[in-house]
Amino acid sequence: MRVIKQFFSTAEDLELIGNKSEIDGLFRLQRRNVILFITLCYGLGYVCRLALNVVKKPLMDAGVFTPEEMGIIGSTMLYGYALGKFTNGFLADYAHVGRFFAAGLLLSAMTNMGMGFSNVVWLSATLWMLNGWFQGFGAPSSVVSLASWYSNSERGRYYGLWSTAHSIGEGLTYLGVAFLVAAAPKGLGLSWQWGFWTPAIICVGAAFLVYQYLPDRPRTLGLPTVADWRQDHGEAKTGVDESIWKTQLKVLTIPSIWILALASSSMYITRYAINSWGNVYLQEIRGFDLFDANLFIFFNTVAGIAGCLVYGLVSDKWFNARRPPANFIFGLLELLPLFVIFYGPKDPLILAAALIVYGFGLSGILASLGGLFAIDIAPKKVAGAAMGFIGIFSYIGAGMQDYISGKLIGESEIAFNFAVSGQQTTVFFYDYSKPIVFWVGASVVSIVLAGALWRVRASE
Amino acid sequence: MAVFKYTAIVLFLLVSACAPEPTNSYCSTHKSAHKEHQMEVAKLVINANKKGLVEVNFSLPSNQLEKTNERLKQVENILEVRGQGSCTLVSIDVNQEGESVKAKYHLDCGVNKPLKQVDIKLLDNFPNIDEVEADIKTAAVRKHFVISRQCKKPIFEF
């Protein structure tokens, strides 16, 4: 146990390097490594998180799982992730993030491998919950790296850049994994199991990269803190001599953090509703095939890359690192297209355009509500804990969404059974009208809550 | 490094041990071939609306009936509808039109009593029917597909 603890712990601070040009050189090198590898590997790790969403319809059609069972399995992952993000957020503040992150990716790969062999609800739910827990190693590690290597006035931009990883990962999943399991000629027509095994292989590769290239904190390398290096301090430098644990607990006493957690939670309901059920909705109700449905979801994720980057720039440059005005703009860009997607014209081009604007707005506001705004508000040395706290709320919301959506969809089920020579072929019909009200309503609540933080500014 | 090496070996062994599922060539090609014999296939159109009314239209070439169309006059030979409440048969209309037989059934399953299950018994009760083209519309969605005796799964997008 001690060996494991020692392996994953952040190293002791080293004496500061005296040579300024050496400091500058090392900072430049490591900052490049940090942003490159947290973005790339977090994106690759995402493939192991979302695989189930792509193969959901094939699993339902094959009668392996009902919508309610799919909802249960999906929600266990999100609960596991919520717990993982929270506890791992606290742990990440003490960890060598490169090793910590790599362990999460490797273990997540193992659970994906197992999912390909399971058609039993409780086993799949357990594996997927563990996957959620292991997936929860990535975001806190990345955020701790961002807080350690980038200062206040530039963090919005780099956070935005890192947030593109969500979209890169989602895009890879919704296009890449869909290509594997979609019927020919659009896809390879492989069985649903490959939808889990391929992501597992990808995550092993990502684990290797992050283990090799993601550095520990600057002080462990003999560098000053990034705020000192860039002469970029916030409003107040509180609790410098306070223990990490005490400062972590202080996060829980900040009212803005609680409101932010609820706003993020509501937005995650919509986010994961579209991620988990969007492609099933497009296949079931709008009649697209698996590949095309995932292609539409892919459009939204690609637009998300631009959304993250533009959000960081807009909030840093136009609003002087104030997040609330940018939150409002991006919130509307997220909400309005939802009405077009679900209640608007049935034209595929309009649907694609609405999904693109939705993805753009969602990624922007999520970058803020899901982390950036929290680490602005919280003391920087406990960025991981602040992120973890927001994360647990967000993913409890997302998990509840998956179960509630699955249940609402399952309740609307009409099974048309065709008895054929002693066997039975079943075609299922579902009604998404109730889940859609739930998904859109959650976005409205989120934007209202985020608006309540209009006057909140960054600390340190 | 050893961990990565052995993980890669295990993954390779697991993946390489799997073989694709066997496929039925008729079913895999029927998506594109169905149009060629579409006119000779039995057709089932069901419209279940929000008010609980279920309209069923069934047509088939008369040579696919064994002798007479008497069996079509019993709705339980065609389908059984199960919902939150019981469904009442409102009307049955069976007619010979040229070389095909057309049957219409109206059922009332009640407002706010959603359907849960519909058992279609055509392929069991009419042995000469090999294939049914179904066009089913519920309050939320419409699906158009083919059910064939030779295929385990329905065929969509033909």
C-alpha cells in the first residue's frame, strides 16, 4: 500500500532553479506537453466512456437489454464517474497527475474489454460503474495540471483548448465506433462487442502517452509557481500557509460553488441526454440509420471544439475573464437549437444546423459551468477539489437523467410481436415526448441558475 | 512497460478469438431485392392514434389464402392488441378486389390507455404467407419494414 501511495504521490518541492533562461525553457517545454497530452489523452479516454451510447440501439434491437436496463447501466457509469471525479479530485491535489491519469485510462480499458463479454444486466452495470470511477481520474488530473501550469489570465484559453478534448473524444466515438458497428456499406457491420473492444485498445495507448509525458507540478521540477513566473496573481492570495485539506473544505463553504454545482448538474442532464439517447432518438423517431444518426451527433461534437475555444477567448478577452456574460450568450446558443431539433422542421439540413449550433453553445457553457468558473472562484491549490465538487453534482444529474430517460422511454414502449414459425420477431415503438420536455427543461433551469452568479469574480 | 506489454498480448488474444456471426444471404440481400416482388407480398398497415383508435388494413394476393377469406373475418386470427385497458372491436370489413383480398379492422382501446403489446399472428395462421410488409404508425413514430419467415430480424430501409 505504501509503495502504491508513494508511486502516485506528487514529489517533494525542489529548490528553485537559479538560471532564469533555464526556468523559461523548462516552463515552455512542460506547458506544451501539458496542454498537448491532457487534450489528446483525455479525448482518447472519452472513447472508453461513450462506447455504450453508440451500441445502445443494437443492444436494444437484439433484445440484450431493454431501454430501462440500458438506462440503469448508463446511469451506474455516471454515478461511478461522479464519485470518481469527486474523490479523485481531492486525491489529484496530492498526486503525480501523469501516473494517476494513466492508471485511470488503463483500468477503464479493462472494463470496456469486459463489457464486450457481458449480456447480464448486473454484471454490465457493475463493470460500467467501475468504468465511471476510472474515467474520473482524467478530468481532475487535467485540471490540476492546468491550474499548476497556467495562470489566471490565460487559463480560460487553455481550459477552452483542453475542453476540446470532450468533443474530440465524442467525435471519435460517434463517428469511429459507429463506423465499426454500422451496417455496410456505411460501416464495417461488426458486432456490438467491437464497440467496446476497440475503445479499450485506444485507451491503453492513451495511458502509455500520458504516463510518459504528463509532468508533475512545477515546484517538483525546481520551477516557481506559474503565478509567480508570469506575475499573474488574482484578487486575494488566501490560505497560502493553510493545509490543502483545510482549503479544500473551505471550497464547500462558498455559496457560489453550490449554485454553480446545481447549474452544471442541470446542464449535464441535457448534455448526457443528447449523448446517451440522441442517436437512439434519431434512429427511433426520425428514422435515420445507425451511422447517420451518429453522424448528426458527431456534427454537434465537432462544433463543440469551436465552442470551447471561442468561449475561452470571448470570456478572457471580451469580458476580461468574467464568465457570466459569456455563460448567458452560450446558454442561449445551447437552448434555442433544442427547440428546433425536437419541435422544428424535419429537414435533415435544418437538424444538422441546429445540432451544430447546439454543440457550439453547449461546449462553451459546459467548459465554464463544469470547471473553469469553479477554479476561478476557488483557491488555486485546491482546483482539483473544486472541480471534483462540481463534478459529483454534474454527474449525479447526468446519472439520474440516464435512468429517468430510460424509464420514460421504456414506459412508452409498444412491442409489435410477429410470431414466425415458432419464433418471435419484435419491433419496438417508443415515444420520446416526455423525455424531451425533461431534457429541454433542464437547460432552462441551468441558464437561470448560472444567471444568478452574474456578479461573481475570480479569486487569487 | 511490462504492464502495457502483457495488456496488449491479452487484448490481442481476446479479440482474435472472436468470429463474426453467421449471416443468411437472403436476409442480407433482401433490403435491395424486396422491390422486385413487392406487389406479391402481403401488406399490413396499422395506425394507432392518440385517441386510442387502432385502424388495421391488411391486403394480400388471393392465391396466398388457403381457400376462402373466412379466417380474415376473425380479428383474433390477425392480431391481438393489449393495452392498459381492453380493446373493443368496432368494425370488420373484408372484400375481394380483383386478385387481392382486403380486410379492414377498427378497434377502440380507449383514451389515455396506451397500447403495450400487439401480437401479429398472420404468419402463424396463414401458412401460405412467407413475408409481410408492415407499415405501422403510432402517435409518436412510423416504421416501415418487412418480416420474412427466413429472417430472424425485421428488414428496414428496403
